[in-house]
Amino acid sequence: MEVYYNPPYTNGGIEKSTANLIGYEKTNELKPGESQTVTISFTAEDMASYDYLENGCYVLEAGDYEISINSDSHNVIDSVTYTVDEDIVYDEANPRSTDLTAAVNQFGYADGHLTYLSRKDGFKNYDETTAAPASTSMPEDLKEGFIVTSNYEMPEIPDAEMPVTGADNGMKLTELRGADYDDERWETLLDQLTIDEMQNMIAHAGFQTAEEKSVEKVATVDCDGPSAVSNNFTGAGSVGFPSNVMIACTWNKDLAHTYGYDMGKMATELGCSGWYAPSMNLHRSAFGGRTYEYPSEDPIIAGTMSAQVVNGAAENGVYAYMKHFAMNEQETNRWIMICTWSNEQAMRELYLKPFEICVKNSNITATMSSFNYIGNVWAGGNYELQTTLLRDEWGFKGFVETDYFAGAFNMNADQVIATGGSCCLSTFDVGTNFVTDTSDPSTVQYMRTACKNIMYTVVNSNAYAGETSLTLALWMKIMVGVDVAVAVILILLEVVLVKKYKKRKSVLIVVE
């Protein structure tokens, strides 16, 4: 069953769609004549629109909201009307119930000074907004603020003091399994890390998290593959599943959970703790390079299905990475600093919405950022994205890893850790995957936070799950036993054959 809402619209006011999916559920398999009552719940604030021009936050405007059960986005089966008597503004004084801090304007620099398509006067500006641009050059003020490694300046933390490093406190990471993120014991543990250990954890996170002996942090393996577990170094792989598109087309959240659970189980059997999935960017074109990997063109489906995938994997102690965070809706040119321009309403209601839903409805503790720029700031080094939005507003706890760290001149560890990221998906040293000035107290504070976020995720994974920690599955144990038995038999046969050969050779010598 699909539930939609059609909000009140004022000509020239906040942009709104007439059909907005807000919830859905799947019945059991019903036999002829059978029926089932399905309940779908949501709050009024879920129907609020993001007003980036006037209030700079979400607003639930006064008026009549048609809530309908549809057969699809166009055909209404039945509907009711919900009336809002007066505007409700969700600003700093009145955040939405699911936000830790109010969702307010953060990405004004990403609009690119563009004219956006408007519903006003029946989409009167359609021809203007769809015409070829007069210029493909970036405006001068945005060029001046364009950030690459060479002009990036790490911000100083006010009154920062050099943290303790290399302390002999005798604490082990395993002692913090299940501990709250704000547990004061984290500081004691972090004091034991050396500068070199923190550098190693931040710089070398390609398909792994690094071992650090001072706190007895084990190395973990991260596997790739949205539809099958694969390890680019060991060559280990699992059976494959249908693409995320196929799974999302079922509208079956239980099935998505089962898919995530099975992927997590196979990852555990193959010795992996992290999984580079699920992807939850949106379909903007049928010809997109990752269309097979992204679930849907609708943010509600993408977010709710992905949240179930994450929860399923987490039941096996596998931390799934939601990706690519964010605005990575095309593959072409994303490696060469493509700049994605958007107004904040479209960002929050469409492109960021799947990630928001996933954070608020799952056990997500790992995120992968993206190659592209949001406006003139790299997504993997974007403070508003990785700290203000992800952590402060949505409440994410865990670590953020870059997309593949190929050493492009816009990717650097300094910018990663100072903006809320944690580590570089680097499989070899390229220089910029290392933090530069480790004599600066602010830098070392950023390093500590990055390492804490990594270890918080890892200690709560299957790597520290005791008797269930990365144990081989029964079938794998059986196959290992069979391999050993076959090897023993082959060795015995070889011994017998060698003895026979020597005996035959000695007889021949006697005859001669």
C-alpha cells in the first residue's frame, strides 16, 4: 500500500510537488478472499517543506493536505484531508522532533547563482531554465572560494592544547565495547595512541582499518560489492544477489532486511567487518553509471529500504557504509572535481533525504563520502555536510571514510579530519593521505577525534564479538577439513609411489 500527500501550494511560494510519497507497507501473501489491515504512521512535520528563501528551515504551511492511498503516484484510490490551521516554522526555537539541532540553511554557496525551475504561473520559466547556459565558467566569487589542497587552511580550534600521546595506561579497546560514545574512558584510551599510530589509522583505510598495538586494536577487513561480497586483495567472494533496483522494486522492507542480513553473514564468514554498501544516491537518469547500484528515484524508498539493509548487516556485526555522501548522482567526471550545484530545498528534500532516513532509522556507524564537489567545496572535506548536518543535526555516531583516495590534488587528510571525516580509502601512500603538521595542537585534536570515531565503530563490530568474532561458517570448516584430508591422502599416495619407484629402480640395477 502506498500513501501520498498533496500539500497546499501558493503561487510563487515554497516549491511543492502534488504527489509526495510518505509511507508504504507490504501485505502478506494473500489468498483469494483473504484480507489484511495494514497501518502506516507518520507525523505532520513529515509533510513540511524546506523554505530556503524566506525562513531558511522547514515549514508546515497552513492549509489542507490531501492524504491518499494510491495505486501509484498518479492514481488515487481513496483520500482524506488533514488541515493545518497556521504555519508551523521549524527553526532553532522549534526543531523537528527527529532533529538534534534545527535543520537550517547550510549550503547557500552551492546554489551557483542559478535560476531554478519554478511551479509559479504554471512553470512559466521552463524555457529559461532548460536552455543551454550562456557561459560554462564558474562565477568569480565562487572561483575565489574554490578549495583544493594547495589553498586549504586547516582551522584552528580555539584554545587547543596538545593532547597526551603514547601514554602507558594499560587500557584495551575491547573494554569499550558497548560503551556510550561520550564515555569518559575514551579519553584514557586515546591518550595511549602515538602520533604514528593515528597517522596510520587515518592514512591507511583502503579496504581495512589499521591495527594499532598500543590499544590492542585489531586490523579489520572491509569488503566491496553492492550485490556480492568481494575482497579486492584476497580475491574472496560470495554468491550474488539481484541489484538494489530489483530489491527496491519489491517495496518490501522485510526483504531488504533479509538481503542486508545475508550480506552481513557472508561478509562475516569471509572475515570481513565492514561492507562498502548500501549506495543510496538517486536515479537522475536511466543511463547513470551507478543506476544499477542506487535503489530508486524516490528518496523515501531509497532511505527506508537502505535503512533495513544496514540493520540486517548490523545483526551480524558488520558495519555497512552508506554512500556516496553526498550529491553523487552521476559518475561522469566525478573523479575530476565535478561541481554539483543545487538549491538547499532540493538537496534536503531529495538528495540528502535517503541518508537522513537511514541515519535516523538504522544502526549506521560508517559512511563513505564522495568524489564530487558540493558547490565549490569537496564533499569529503565539507564541514557543513560531515559535521553540522550528519553529526550535529541527524545524530550520526561513527566514522566517515573518503571514496577511493587516488591522490587527486583536491583530496587531503587535513581537510578530511578537520571537517568531520575520519580516514582515507587509500591502498598506497600518495602523500596527501597523511596529516601534515602534527606539531599543531588543533591538528592532533582532529586526529584523536577521527581515530575515536573509527574505533567506536570497529569495537562494536564482529571483530570484537567474542565467540562469534569472524569465525568460519560450518560449511567452510567442513571444506577445510576435506582439503586437509585430501592433502593427507595425496601425500600418502606420493610416499607409496616413491617407495615403489625406488624398489623398482633397485631391482633393475641388480639385473644389470
